[in-house]
Amino acid sequence: MHMMMRYSRSNRGFTLIEVLITFFIIAIGLLGLAGLQLTTLQSQLEAYQRAQAILLVEDMANRVRVNPAAAKNSTPAYTDGDEYGLLTSVACDPNTQTIAEYDLCDWNNILAGQSVSLGAANVGSINAARGCIENIVGPSGDGEVIVRVTVAWMGTAPTVAPDNTCGQGAYGDDDRFRRVLSINSVLADLTN
């Protein structure tokens, strides 16, 4: 007796089209995973830069708080319209400069990334860091002075353009890439 073997549809295996569809679905999943990885890396860089900006702002704000006489002067030593971090090589000498001049010079060098270099490039700071110091409230009747210390830098993705003008227009045509962090130092008159 001759038995005829029949294969049912369920025993045939995968066809080529089914294999291609499976590969296509897996490829889309992997592309989504790669996009998620890229977004995670950008977010980590943004968080790192913001943390560094906090340290830079706090550093200068503390220097101003330690030397309130220079900030409260009729022509405050810490109030300067220039943006710091633009000069890449500034010699600082605490023996020949006032405390405020040395603070500003040293802060400029830190913003410019001079503490770490790769070849001839300074890379020890956040991306295109700039610092601004402004006296936002002059000496009041009670001797109180408020000094705003700001750090601006270039972010990795556009967000909302900040209202603060530090570094405005310095990061290309789209100001939404600019990030800004400020701290106000209130210097009270404690002599009364």
C-alpha cells in the first residue's frame, strides 16, 4: 500500500515574504531604539552642561559675596558690560590685580575652558560658555546692592529663547539654542 504523504499548510514553514516582513518590523524597532538612545545622549549632555553652568555661576556669585565692597562701590568693580569667556588667553596675577580684577580674569579663563586643552583648543568648559555680570539694582537708600551673575551656553536642541540677553545672538540665527542660568547676589549693608 502506497501512502501518499500530504503536507498541511501549517507544516510548510515560513515563506520568503513572511521572513521579509519580520525583518522589516525588527528594523523599525531597532531604528526606534537608536532614536531613543540619541535622545538620551542629548538629554545627558544638556543636564551635564546645566550642572556645569550652575557651578560656574555659583563660583562667581560667591566671589562677589566675599568682596562686597568692590560690588557696592559707586563704580562697581564687578559690573562690566563685557561678556566673559570670549578671551581665550588672559594672564591673571593676584599680586598685581585687585581682588575683583583677579576674580574676573580667573572666571574668564574658567569660562574659556583653559583648565583642559586638547591640542591647541580649550575644552574644559561647557559649549561656548559666556558670562555676564550686571548690577540690576543700584545702591538703595539702605545700602543694598543686587548683582546678577549669568552664564550662557549653546544647547543641543532648540527650546524657547530666554528673556535674559547674556549671549544673545552669539549662537547663530536661532536664539532657541541659547541656554541661560542666572543667580542674584544680594549684598546687604550690615553696618547699621
